Amino acid sequence: MKKINKPPIDDLQLLNDICSSYRPNIDPYKHNIIVRYNLYEQNFRNLENITSVETFLPIRKDLEESYERSSRFNEERKIILNHYNEQTSGLCLHCMMGKTHQLDHFFPKSEFPEYSIYSPNLIPICGDCNHKKGTVIFTDSERFFWNCYHDDFPDYRFLFFNFTLPPSGTQPKVELNLNFGGDTSEITQIIQRHFEKRRLKEIYLRDVVPGELSMIEGKIHECWKELLLLGIKDKIFDIIMVTLKSECSALMNKYGKNYWKACILEGMIRNAEFLNEFIERIISNDEKNGKKCIANWLEQEQTIINDKEKYGW
Ligand SMILES: [Zn+2]
């Protein structure tokens, strides 16, 4: 995650154009809308200070439809998404997993219709995040979600994966920790709430770690075949370590120090004992039956779960 530049949109011009060419009903409220835009601007670092007002209820539908249906806003939508994707290579900064193709109203348009077409309030996001974010963004003035236009993210590592390998034949155990090293600033608390509300810990551990381990396994498998041909199979550990380090560093440079994919690699690099054992098991499994080790482990895990359900143990 990283802070990115706001889109190059002239919000007052956009509002004027919508009033004059699409929804004249909005025009008498223009001044009040601009006051609310200014309030947003002044509270960029303290968005929890902004509360909803009833002033715009009579034109709520006009404002919402200006966002949903007007061709004038559609032009801006493309600019906002392109501007964002240029800075993030299309990655959703809300989950760091999906591709960005939708806009999320940081302040929901149902409750804050005046921010329906206000560009700093429109955060590019993936479909899954947009679906799961919901409309509740604060409780007791505590903000749930980070905002990549307004938040200064820590420039140190706080996302850590730790790997251990239990006795032979069982799946690697993975832990995920958020460690801010005693930093209790507002943004670290928002990050923790964001992980909790978006269930990122569970999703990373359940959905992305097995896939990443499987990819690394594929690399080890390919490397092993080449080294056998070259007759230097004892170099496998050093070569895999160098490969993972170089990938980890490239990913951190591109997506930031806390990009989950880079942090998984860093977790493996940090624990050389685990990596060594991981490679050993893949190689010996490869030689025995040629079946993917991770797939094997996942199947075994699944069998245990099924047996638990079947026999109640
Ligand atoms: Zn997302």
C-alpha cells in the first residue's frame, strides 16, 4: 500500500457542467455543495470529523444519477481510473490482490450524496472490495478503512509471514503478523482495523499463501531439473535463495514493503532452515512420485477435514 496522487479533475467545473447540462435541480444547492467540498479538503487528514447532513436529501437522486448515468461524469471516471492504474499497475490498494476497475465512494453516496461526483471521495477499487466494504466506515469516530489519497502509510515493514514445517508429510504452517514495533500512531490503528474489517489476514492465509507456495514449488522443480542436467545439484539451495531475494526486492520496489507477495518471499528467505527443508521435501517428493508436494499436502489436509466431518473427530 502506498499514498498516491489525487486525480487531475477540476471538481468545480464538473459540478458546473452537471448543473448546467444534466441536472438543473442541483444548481440552487451548488454553493452548499462547494462548502462541503471545502470541508473535505480541510479534513483530508481527519476524515472522521466529517458527519452527514440532511441539506441534500431533496436532490439526492439527482446527485446519485449524475454519478451513475451522466456521460459527463463517465469521461471523468475514465480519467480517475487511468490516473490511478498508472500509479499502481492496476492493483487494488484496498486488498493488494484484485484488479482495479470500479470506483468506491469513500463516504457512501446514500448518506453523503454531495460527494457523489467529488473526485477525492472516489477511490478506485476491485469489484470484490467494493462489494465487501459496505457503507459503515466509522464507529465512534474510528475509521475502518485506509484511504490511499489521504493516508501516509508507514515506510517500514509491518507485515510478516512466518513459516514452519511440522513433521514430514504435513502441510507447512504459516502465521501472519502485523508488527508495528511500538508505533501506536493513528494510521497503524487504521491499518489494523482495515485488515480486520476486510478479513485480509484470513484471505491471505487461506487463499493466497497456498498458491504462492505452489508457484515457488514449480520454480524449485524447474531449477532442480536444470541442475541435474548440469550436474551441479548441490547448488539448489543457493540458487533458489538468490532467485527469491531478487524477486522479493523487485516486488517491494514496485508495490511497497508490505506487499503480501513480497512478504511471503521475505518470510521464506528469513527462515533459511524452513526453506532448506521445503526444498528437500519437494526434491524427494519429485523423485518419488512426480506429484506436486503442496497439492499433496493440501489433499492430505482436506482428507483430515473430511474425516473429521464424517466421523466427528
Ligand atoms: Zn481489492
